[in-house]
Amino acid sequence: MRAGILPALAIVCAALLAGCATVYNVPGNVPLGETLADNNFGREVPNLDDDVLLALSFSGGGTRAAAFSFGVLTELERARAGSNKTKSLLDRVDFISGVSGGSVTAAYFGLKKRAALDDFRERFLLRNAEEGLNTSVSLGNIARAIGGGVNDSQFTNWLDANVFDGARFDAFREDRRPRVWINASDIYNRTPFVFGRTAFDALCSDIRPYRVAEAVAASAAVPLAFAPIVLETFPGGCAKQLPPLLERARRDPQAQPLLRSFAEANARYRDGSMRFVKLLDGGLVDNFGLSGFSIALMAAQRPFEPMTERQAVKVRRVMFLVVDAGRGTSGDFAQRLEGPTGVELVSAAASTAIDASVRLSYAAFSSQLNEWSNRVKRWRCGLSATERARLGVGSNWRCNDVTFFIERLGFEQLGPARAGILEAIPTRFVLPADQIDLLIQGGADTLRESRTYQTFRKGL
């Protein structure tokens, strides 16, 4: 009897303590001030004069995901293409999107470009990013979890000091590769939140002084382990209205659900019905980080958008590499009649929801990309001679000479033995060096052995 009473007393005590252990983060964003909002979702997509559009998305999964995606970057650095052999495919990455652990790699590469290969392993992958976090199972931490989350700004501050050196979003210049998207989840609207000008314009907030580390921390904020990252809305602080495309999506009952929910969320940011936006791990709604580009495609008013006209007539190869370090099946409750236990049940339910949405989002995005490819080709081949001259098209230009590729890079492509080893590595923010190096090599090998990637390179 006594053994049964003690856990119950612990739960009651934790609940009582929770009232005294409220955990929250203070908003780190500022109003626009004199800056005029420019709500143009298309500007989030790179607009560079090139015949290649190369996009990467890095999944969640802690340091495991960060290391596996870093391996993909190292392999892109080895690849030379075209007449200029001094540049690699790494220099031609236009767009990079990251979720949770993958967002650390995406942001670091976005800031440092090729130089990120020199020290990311030492500065982040080999470090214990959990050193300042509360990770023990204790009555106090249970109370903090119930009160909003075990950790508040510890991870943000650690990343800011040890990885990103205080970098702000103004370091992500719009006139150079790559454009960086960091993805979190708006847990009130249940929609993706992509850190960029579009979302901050809706908040009437200036993204330029916002800390990169805070965006990455929001992307990796696992529920209960972390309190939500908070942004403040500043209704009435913008000179311009929301874009017409968002207003149309809100009022169109036939609009795609993702686009409509995104439009509704932006409207709530702007009209004052939400005072604060609460953000958690991006993997809750999109563990591949594809939602941002999906929304841009759904919102397109012209066949070539979100590319510009000149980009669309010149591009010949479009490649999306989706780097997936997600977890496989785990646990042994499928081998026994009883179970899963309460802890196993919560973990399994969360994994089931995330993995199911990931599979569906990838299938949907693949379909979207195929439809976009067809639209772009029809538009190109329908251009008049006058329009081709205006866009600078040469006499040897072929309207159908544009190919779209998409490839998911996952552990299973390395074979059962290696995949089993990598899947067994936990999704923590601290891993031993030998596991880090296995993941880096795995990412490089997966890309190099991809037939889709090989075909893309031949086309260059």
C-alpha cells in the first residue's frame, strides 16, 4: 500500500510546486519603428541569375540530424560542375531550410557559407549542447515541466555564445546565397512558423535585429523539455496591409488548408487578436521544413512563381534534397502482451503523429513540384517572340529544357547494417565523437550514391 501512495504523493507535490515554478521566455523581437512592412512572400525565395536552383531541407533529430546534414554539405563541397571548377555545388545552394537539429546546421552554413565546413564539427557537433540544461528526472523538473517547460532561455543563450557569436538576422543578406529558413511551430494556430520577413511583417516586427540563436532554439524547443519561445505582436505598427493573396486565401473556402491556416495565422498576428505567438519544435507540424516552400507554391499567382520571370526562363535544373535523419521504430512493447507504459505511450504517440505527417508532407510536396514543373514548361513554351526578346532569351534556347528533381536522403539508403547503426544513435544534443563521424560519413555517402543526384550532376 505504501509503495502505491508514494508516487501519488509525488505527483500531487509536483502539481502544487508547479504553481510556484512557472517557466516562460520573454519576447526577443522589436517593433518595426519607421521601417515599412513589405509583405511579399515571394521575396523569401532566392532570386539569383543562374541556370540552377538548388534547395536543401534538413530534418529534425538533435545533433544526429545536424551531423548527418553536415555530411551532405561536405559532399556538395567535393562536387565540381560546369566550366568554373573553382566553385563547388556548395557555392550554388540557393535555399536551405532547417528544423530542430537540422536548423543548427542550416543557420550556421547560411552565416558562414563554405567556411562552415572548417569548424562546425568542433564548434557544435563535438560540444555538449546540453551542458547548461536541466535534464535530470527530479521533482523540481517535473514541477517546471508542468509549469510550462523545464528549460527557458538556457539553450538560446548557449547557442548565441558558443555557436552563432551573437549573429542577428541582418547577417542573412538577401543579395547572396543561400536564403535561410528556420522552421518552428505556432502551437496556438497549429501552423508552421518560418522565420523570415513574411512572418515578421505580419507581426509588425523588425526581423533584422532578432537573434539567430533564438530562432534555432524555437525550432528545437521540444515540448515540456523547453518552454515556448515567445514573440510579441505589434498591431497597428505597419503601414501596409496584409498581401491580397493572404486575404483571398482566408475568404476562399476552397483554398488549400495549409495556405488558409497560414493566412489566418498571419491575420491574427496583425489584427491584435493575438498578443503573443508561442513557438515550439518545428517538427510538430513539419519535420522536413518543406511547408514554407509549399505555401509559396500554393500562393503563386503566375505559373513560374515563386521564381521571377527572368529566373524561370534561364533555369535548367531545379533540385530539392530532403535530408532525413528521423528515427525508425523503437521499443520492445510490440514483443509483449502488456504495454506500452505511460512514458512509452507518450513517445510512441508523438512519433506516430510526426512520422505520419512527414510521409504525407513529402508525398504532397513531390506532387506539388511535379505540377510546378509542368506549369513552368507550359509557360516557357507559350512565350511570344516579343516576350522572349524582353527576357533576353537567346536563339538556341529550348523552352522544355528544364528538369525538376527531388530526392529524400535517409539512413535506409546505406543498407540495413549501416542504417541500423545510425538509427540506434539517440536524438540528443550531445553525442560521442565516433557517432558524430559515422553520421557525417553517412550523410556524404548517401548523397554520393543517390542516382537522382548523379543524374542531376550529369545535367550540369
